[in-house]
Amino acid sequence: MRPIRATIDLAAMRHNLALARARAPRSRVWAVIKANAYGHGIERAASAFGAADGLAMVEIEAAVRLRERGIDKPMLLLEGFFDASELPEISRHGLVTAIHSMRQVAMLEQAALSSPVAVYLKLNTGMNRLGFDQISFIEALARLRACRNAGDLVLMTHFADADGARGVGEQMARLEGLFSSAAGQAAAGLPRSLANSAATLRHPQTHGDWVRPGIMLYGCSPFEDQSAEAIGLRPAMTLTSEIIGVQRLQAGDRVGYGGTYTAAGPLRVGIVACGYADGYPRQAPNGTPVLVEGTRVPTAGRVSMDLLFVDLSTLPNAGIGSPVTLWGKGLTADEVARCAGTVSYELLCALATRVPVRETR
């Protein structure tokens, strides 16, 4: 069997959830498990996050599948419903739905449902992605309060720069501005769900009634200036493989497609059974760190579909069969992602279905 595998550490996921709860001790916690739990497996994550107050996702199919497997805790659809035909199923399974457009309000008003649906009403405070502006938010709130199909209502927003220099001040000011008018007072008493991972960790004024941590639950940092280890997070996914071949090069020899790496002198190159078809970033440049036998070495040459190359200059005894860690314990996905010009979210979500997964508890 090809030696590549991903190991999912459920104990690390439980630890990270506990850390999120400790950072927001007065809030309930939605554990975000969208995109197949950031590549970790949605059923696996639902089990690991059993201590969460609820599970948040995008895909209604995933929520229904979890319900059918006996998971009865609250489930929030972060983008809501896309068609009126989904509303009876949302009602039947007791799901919570985001609403971010008047079209959704109208569909809920017109639906024939067996029981009301709890709603997270989304305000656009500056992300400019999904959500109502202040005027339409007040109108939507009034209509939903008069709607027999709408159950409990919660105010929701999403931060664009909670992990960056701007922080949350501007968006929080817009949120508070909603309540400054007489019409906006109607929204002042709504429960709030505002904080993503970055806000949960760094901006306690945003915690509100529910926080919605995502990437931190999987052991990655939402910040460029603070590592996951410094925060106290543990990596949930470790991607490993082995060296399956060794080439001995001379000065001037090139490596891989396009010959993007040229040996400056005699060089041993290890060939690792991992490539972009496994989820490793093709754009990772020469020098991206990899662990071989626990020692950090650089990649050399362009990542192939099934293979990549590592410089074994500092490891004269490494060879075929030597273990390799691509990211995870000992080498964060955050660091690999930065080298590749992307974010750890993308690496984790891109794990290919052909990669065998095992879990530890």
C-alpha cells in the first residue's frame, strides 16, 4: 500500500474545543464543521466535538446525515437555505438556519411547515459578503417577528479582519449603530453570535451569547503573528508518508518538471510519496519545510501529482523507507501554507479522498 496517510487526533480536537470554551467562558460554542470538518471528516468531528453546544455547517445534506446517525444537538446552517423546498426538511430535523436576504424571508413566510424554524438573522457590518444592511435588517426582523414559521431569533455577523490590524472596532461600531435609531431598538435585545476563531481568541468584547470557532478547533492559528503552539492549540491532522526513492545528483543537475531546482554540487534527493493529487500544494516553492526522520529539510523542485522532492544533504543516513511528515505534529500546517502562499484552511480542506485516514483517540 502506498505509504501516505493522514492521522486525525481526536484528543487534540477535544483539547482545542476546551480551549475555545475557556477563552469565551460566558458564551455557548458552535463548533464549525463545514467543508467536511475542514477535511477532518464530519462524522468524526461531530464525535470529537460532543462537548460543543452546537454544530455549524453549510451543507444541509451533512446536517441531515448527522441527524440520521442520532446526533440531536443544535445544528446551524451558516448560509441558510437555497430553495424553499429545503424548508420542510429544516423544520422536520430541527435545524437552525441563517437568513441573509429578503428572498429567504419571503420563502420562510410562504412555507407550510410543521414547526417553526430558529433563525440567525445576518447583519452585514463590513465583510460585504452575505447579510442585510441596517435598514433592510430592521425590515427583515419585523417581518420575521410576525412570521408564524420563524422561531427564536439571533443576531449574527461575521468579522473581516479580526485576525488583522484593523481588528473588530469598525464593525462593532456599525453593529452598535444599528441600535441608535428608534427603529433599531427593536434589535437591541436579540441574542448575538459574532465571534469566529480570531475574535474568540483576541476580542472578548465580541463573544456575546454564541461564539463560532472554526480553524482553531483543528489546531491551526488564525493569526500570522501568533503560532498555534503559542496559543496552546494542538494539531488535529498530521499528514505523513515515506521516501520511496533516492537520486544522487551532480552540480548542474536539475530536479523535477521544469527543472526549477538546480544542484549546486553533489546532492542526495529523496523522493516522497506525496503530491498535489494528495492535497499537498503544487505552488509550494523550493525550501518549503518537511520533516524527514523528525529533522527539518527543504523541498527541492516542483511538486508533482504523486511525488515531491526533498534535499537530504543534512541526513546522510536517510533513504528509502525514512518517515516523512508533511504537516501536523512537529511542523504546523500554518507554516507550510505560508511558504506556499496560502492558508492552512486550504491545505486541510484539500486533503484528497485517496489518502487513507486513521484516527487516534
